[in-house]
Amino acid sequence: MFKVFYCIFATELINKMRDNILKKAADMFITLGFKSVTMDDIANEMSISKKTIYQHFSNKTELVKNVTTYVFSSIACGIDEIIEQSTNPIEELYDIKQFVLLQLKNEAVSPSYQLQKYYPKIYIKLKKMHFEKMHVCIINNINKGIKMGLYREGVNTELICRFYFSGMTNIKDEELFPSASFDPIRVQNEFLEYHLRGVCTLKGIEKVEQLIKQNTNYEK
């Protein structure tokens, strides 16, 4: 019996350490970049040996792969909660944008750009997951907006969904929108307003303008 309890306890400790490594690595990768953060940096920050990290992740690429999945899952769960509580599709999009930016510490460009540059295979997989999640969210958002009279009837939901995904992906392209010339947060705000003005009815546009005016989270 003692051996059983010991094994359970040991497993819990191992899982907890793995989760702690993922959380710390995610925080450092998002803040400092996937390329610049080393395994030594993470070990020093956590006051553990690098060997401990390698007991859970065989190399940095495996760690990056697990971190991106961990961060994606966390953000996806947060988005689901926002959608579940939302009563207005326009507010929903703004709230999701704000939530994602907070999760990524307002680093609207750097993590995605570095991931694409230094870990292209992981980036491609993450992009696929991102599209699948966004596809469901945007299709449902458009249908909800049409029913409420906030979005125009007759819009091609599948095309609009793909336009939106393409736009959200490409505005993070550092070569196309260099952060030195274009503030990443403002670019995202401008893009979202651009999208909404394209699909909204007059009633919907009034709501967009009201949100921009009243809430600092929605300002340009």
C-alpha cells in the first residue's frame, strides 16, 4: 500500500514540475522570444538544474512544441468562456482580441514571427490549430450577428471567415508591418474595425462606434 501511495505522490510531483516548467518557459518565450531564451535561462530562472528540464523535455524544440500547445489550449479555453458569456457578437470580438493580447503580454508580433522563423514545423501545426479554432468561432459569430441584425444578411460566411483569418495572420508579419513603423496593438485595433465595418449593418456600426468611444480597451 505504501508503494502505491508513494508512486501516486511521485507522479503528482513529476506532473507539477512539468507544468511549472511549461508555465515559466511560456512566460519567458512570450516576453523575450523563442530564439533568445535558452534552457539554461529557464533553469536559472526556476532555480533548478538544466538536467531537471531534460528529464521532462528531451530538447528545446520539444519544449517549444509543448509550450505552444499549452498556450494555445489555455487561450482556447479562455475564448470559449468569453463566447459562452457573450450576448453581443461585436463585443465578443473585441473581448477576445483584448484577452489574447493580455495572454501574450501585448506582444502582438514577436512570438508568432520568431516561431515562424526559427521553428517553422511547429508554426505550421499551430497555424492549423489556430485556423480550426477561429473558423468555428467566426462562423458562429457571423451567424449570431446576422440573427441580431448587427451583421448584413447574405454575406458569404465561409469567405469572410477566411478573410478574417488571413488578415489576423498577416498583420503579424514583421516584414509587412514592421513594428518600428506600425504599432502592433493599433494595427490589430484598426484591422478589427475594418472587418466589422465590412460586415455590419448601420445598427452594428453604431455599436462599433459606441464601443470605441466608451471603452479604452476598444480604442484605436
